[in-house]
Amino acid sequence: MIARHIIFKGRVQGVGFRFTAYRIAGLHQLKGFVRNLADGTVEMLAQGYAEDIDDCIENIKESFGGYIRETQIEELPLDPRYKDFKITF
């Protein structure tokens, strides 16, 4: 199990991005959150198996390929606080 912090840049707010990311993360049984940031990006913390996180990110990119300009990914230590995946504000 690993944790990854992901920042999606581009036209990712106001297009249903968080709700789609939430649905896709649930399909991959990930824990963490997704939220809009004030700078127009979307932040995601995903915890789970590396392959599931990679597949989730790829599924999001497939769904919003025309909207995502850049994706930044950083590995983090696991945080046991996250028991499920949520949309936060």
C-alpha cells in the first residue's frame, strides 16, 4: 500500500472533475480525497495499491484528456486517518 499526492492542472474545475474522480477512485477501492484548490487546480490524495492508483489516474486522464494540461505526482507516507474516499472542500 502506498499514498500519492496528485495535482491536476488545466481546465479541471467546473467540468465534473471531482465527481468523476470520486467515482473512479471508488472503483479502484482507494482511500483519500479530491478537492478544488483556489489556484484552479484539483488536488487528490490516493491511498491503495500502486497499480490501483496508477489505473485510477489513467482512467481520470482518459475521461478528461482534453482538459488536463499537466499532472504532478508525489509519493507520501500512508495516513491511517483515511478510511474511504471523499470529495472535500
